[in-house]
Amino acid sequence: MIIRQKSYPRAGLIGNPSDGYFGKTIAFAFTNFCAEVVLYETPDLEILPNTRDHSRFASLSALVDDVQLFGYYGGIRLLKAALKHFHDYCCQEGIVLHDRNFTLRYNSDIPHLVGLAGSSAIITACMRALMAFYGIPIPKPHLANLILSVETEELQISAGLQDRVAQAYRGLVYMDFDETNMNKTGYGKYVELDPALLPPLYIAYRTELAENSGVFHSGLRHRYLDRDPDVLAAIEAWVGMTDEVFTALTGGAGAQIGKVMNRNFDTRMALGGVNDGNQELVRIARSVGASAKLTGSGGAIIGTIDNDAMFVRLQAACEPCGIKVLVPNIAPAAGEDAL
């Protein structure tokens, strides 16, 4: 039996990064790239390395380039942490696992460290493969929590729920992380929306801007815990923007959300911590009339476009700067057990 499971990058449409602070966001998963995990039964349990896990290099400078792009640990640590946490989850839930072993390998073409949730996509694909191998369905809200805890508890990575909810649910999802409800149920209020409500969108990214998302999130969290009034005001503003976009989409006024997306980025800019490269991405997109905000922590932007002609102008403006532009294909929604 060979099990293949895919997970997709996510783009934060509005509200991010308030998801880590009891805020609200809307995000979607899209299929232009994917992380895939292949699992098959074998006598021993083995995790096979991917190219990002290799230890042989053409030169010292090649090693340095690899470390700057993938860090010191590659993707193996993500899979090990996912396997351990899946085991711990089953023990806590009183789920008895069969004793058959497997070999697991992964591959991902999601641009690395540009704010498209590539790491959590690998973990999500791994979780789905384990669910299939052991025959254990996990409801989507709990799966999102499980994926997040792999990163925050096992790997000590600063992260929020938005990415994991988008990858567990797929499609287009409105997320309300109200603190009272989170404390009561353990997860947020998630509403799946029809992607047809969206206006024409683009995503643009530049891999040279790759940066660990924990860099931004750790600084923001410290300021949040210190009750920085600027951060608290920004979170409140992002919450309002999310509701504004939700109302526009569900009311058939999706063409109006671009100006709100611009405010999302401008509010983040006011807090500082947006590097020059990310600011340039936004400036270039806005120069042709498109709206623009970061999809995540940085390295990629998302926005609305009026028509195909504007998309062509956007491509022409981005190409000389080494910026890649695409139209996102939104992933179909996942089933009730997230498989």
C-alpha cells in the first residue's frame, strides 16, 4: 500500500498577523505548489531525506547558500516532530495504534521562507498520511491545532493558527480567534466561504527575501505581551478589516476589498519591521494600480487586480526585479476528516 498526501501553501487575504493574538483573518490554500508525503509499509520505520536535507556540497560557499535558504536542519526535523506529536496525540486520546512500520519521504516545491507556510504544509501532508495509514480521522479544527502544536511545542517556532486552519480546511476560510471561545472550545470559529466570491487575485514573491517567520513573530509577540498600545491598536484594526472584507465578499462586493488589503499592509508598516525588499514588492505592485499586502511574514505579497491588462502590466514591472507573479488556483475544500 502506497499512501500519497499533498498539502498546499496558504495566502493570508486579510487580517494577518492578528491570528496569533485572538484576532480574525481570512485565508486560503492554493494548488500552484504543493508539499507531498509518500508513505508505504516496510519492516522498519525510516524517514528518507530530501535534497534540502543533504550533507554533500560543491563548495564551502554552496554550503553557506544552502544553510541560508534551508537552515541547519532541513525538513527531517519537521517530520520527526510530526510523528512524535501524532503518537502523543493518539496516546492522550486513548487511540491504540497498530504496530506496522513504514518508510516516509517528502518533497516540496513551495517557495521556501517567503511567507507561504511551506513548513506547515509538510507537517500537514505528513499528518494526513499518518491518518490514512492508521485509519484515524481527525476533525479539521483539531487537526489545525495538532499541526500548530508540532511547531510551537516540539520545535519552539513562533506561529499562529491561520496557516494550519487554511491547510486543514483548504478552500477559503474566515477565522475568528475570539479569546473567550478559544478558551472554551480550544479552537476558533471557522466559516468556509465560496472562492467564487473573490475578485481576481495575484500572488508575487521573490526568493531572495527568504526569512524565517519567527523573526517577525517573536518581536511582535514580545510587544503584545508588554501590552504595547500600538500593537493592540493594530490588532483591533486588523480585526475590523477582516469583518469588513467578510461583509464585502458575502454581500457580492468583492471588487471593493483591495483598498482594505492596502490598509492591512499600511497598518503593519506603521509597526516597523518590514524590510526594504518587502516594501519594494508592495510599491511595485501598487505602481500599476494593484492592491498589495504581505501573504504572511514576508517575501510574498497578495492583492487584487482589475483585469488581465493590469496583470500583464504587473508582470512587466516585476520581471526585471526577479519577482515571480502568478494567479492562485484555490484548493478545493477538504472533507470532514481533513483527508
